[in-house]
Amino acid sequence: MSISARNVFKGKVTELKEGPINAEVEITTSGGDKIVAMLTEGSVKSLGLGMGADAIAVVKTPWVTLLAGTPQYRFSARNMLHGTVSSFVKGAVNCQVNIMLPGGSPISAMVTNAAVADMNLTEGTPVVALFKASHVLVGVPV
Amino acid sequence: MSISARNVFKGKVTELKEGPINAEVEITTSGGDKIVAMLTEGSVKSLGLGMGADAIAVVKTPWVTLLAGTPQYRFSARNMLHGTVSSFVKGAVNCQVNIMLPGGSPISAMVTNAAVADMNLTEGTPVVALFKASHVLVGVPV
Amino acid sequence: MSISARNVFKGKVTELKEGPINAEVEITTSGGDKIVAMLTEGSVKSLGLGMGADAIAVVKTPWVTLLAGTPQYRFSARNMLHGTVSSFVKGAVNCQVNIMLPGGSPISAMVTNAAVADMNLTEGTPVVALFKASHVLVGVPV
């Protein structure tokens, strides 16, 4: 199977908070990077998700917002992954920014070229990759 | 009226599961393609959605993830539309992949060029277009 | 701090509807532009959001859908901002459309070049920028 999303985090379910309607699922990679996903309780049941289960978290690049510099705001997003810019793929309008997380997982964000310029991003810049738990897709092995 | 989103599915409400807070709405096109949207119960009321009502489901291309090959994972997304790649619009970083669904509805996904290469996508490749019900906008005729 | 998202609305919380699970937060800029965000009730508490609090609403350009012409549909999205196209940044596939809102806030949408052509968008075209409350990130000053 191949998947178009550039960010696929393979790991295990390390936390599962179930509510009447929604559930929050934390998936931790073997390197220790952590992704939180928000699913319906129905999906938790139909996927058979439980603590320790193998799972993947999928995040498309256009859903990832980058922060750099001294934090001036706290955000509502459940996922705030600290990493370092490793490379760029530049287009006419958009730029794919590749980031390395401390646990060894890469994550990419699609941002505008203007954002890269404004943020003064270069290889090695420390950044935070921000995305909502409700934007994460979860998969379990067939 | 014109709309920037490339994926507009015109159909009728064929299923409506209402909860205290959210509701799941299935819209089926005349050709039989089905889209599931998650709305707040407030939106269901204010739009006057009911079984058989005319409605459109709107999905922007960056919200669509593509899968190809033998399924290795089951996903939390409510929309998994099986179709065939019909054409591409390639840029420097991103590529718009156009897909034809069995019911005759086209659907497009914005993915990276790297994804197209990794997935070995060509015209005629069978793919699955994946997106969350919570990413779908619903409209009803004025 | 710098942020990659092109749409950052700085304002104050002017409405707060809390439910058992989710909350709807309206942020109004000094110029009077209004953005509605959907957060978990947990986020409202952890951010300490209350009426009159300083906050920012963050919306990435791929989340914004544009409408033009005579309205033919009513939509489920809580945010429908009426504005005027001010400029474009065109790529091979995608185009960043910059829009000015009446309160003086700019908002940008990433749409396909095909959409710009189909919609006949030019500088000065009146448009509606549409996005779901659940796609908005909220930040509060540290």
C-alpha cells in the first residue's frame, strides 16, 4: 500500500481517552515522537483501538502550521511538535518544509514562500509543527 | 454562484444520523457516489436538512489523501472513495490528481509530486480518495 | 514569534458558547472582522479563554474556500467573510488569492488556478471566504 500523505507516523497507542462521542488517541513512534488524534468513539470501536495496539497517524502537509522564535502565544492545537528544519522543496507559491523531530520522525509542512521568507527559515532553524488532533487520520493494520 | 473548491458533489440526503451535538449526513449523487459529512446538530437545523433534501458536499483538494495498492491499514476516515486516476496537473511542488469515481463524479486531490512518484501514479491507476467527514462542507439551495 | 499561517486575526473574545464537549469562540478584530472557532471545552479551560480576553485566530490558506456571484446555496460553515479580491500570487497549479475584509483584515485562500479562471476572479471581485469553525486554531498571549 502507498499513501499520498507525506507524514505517516507508525507507532503504538499509548493513551486513549474515551468520551461519549469523541475519543483522543495518542500514538507514540518507536523513537518516542507523539501524535494525538481525535476520533469519533464509533471509529475507536470499529478500528478496535486499544492501549498498545499498532497504529499509524496520518497528517497531510497543508494541515501543518509552523511556529518559530520565542513563543508569544499558547495554542488550542493538541499537537505541537518541536523539531529542526532539515530541507526545503520550493515552488512558485508554496514550499514544502521538511523538519526532523527529536525521536527521528520527519514531518513536512506545506507553507507559502512568503511564510518561509517572513520566518527567515533556513536549514537548522528550530520550529514547532502545529496541527489539530481532529485533523489526524488514524489507521490500523488489516 | 461559483465556488473555488474543485470537488462539489450535488445530490440528495440519503442518510441522517442525528446526535445531541453532531450529526452525520450522507449525500448521494445521481450517479450513486456517496459522501459523508459531519455537521453540528445546529447546522442540520439551520440548513433544514432532512431525508431526500437537495444538498451539495464540498471538499477542497488539499483535504484529500490518496491510497493505492493492496490495503494494509483500515482508517478512521468515513469517506473512502474508490476510483481511477484520470489526469494530472503538475506544478513544481504540488500536483493535482484528478480521479473518476464509478458513479461518474470526478474528485481531485492536491498531493506532492514526491507522492505521485512514490505511489507510481499514472492514468488508470486505481486509488482510494480518503477524507474525514468533519472536513466536508454542506450546502443547501437558497 | 513568527508563524507560517498567512491568516492571523488578532482580537478579543466577543462570544463564548460552552457545551459539555465543544465550545464556540468568536474573536473580533479591532476593525470589527469576526472569526468563529470551535475548540474542545478542555482547550477553553487550559487557555483560560473568557469574554474580552486577547486572542488570535489562525487559519491556513488551504482551509479557505471562495464563493463569488449570486448565492445559490446556504452552507454549514460558521465563517462566511465577505470581502474583495486585492491581489494574486500565481503558481503552476495553485494560486494564493488575497482578499481584503471590510474591517481591514486581509485574508488569503489557496485555490487552484482552474478555480481562479472558472470564477473569473480579478482585483476588485467581491467574494465570500468560507471556512469551518473547526479549522480555526486559537492562541492566547503567553
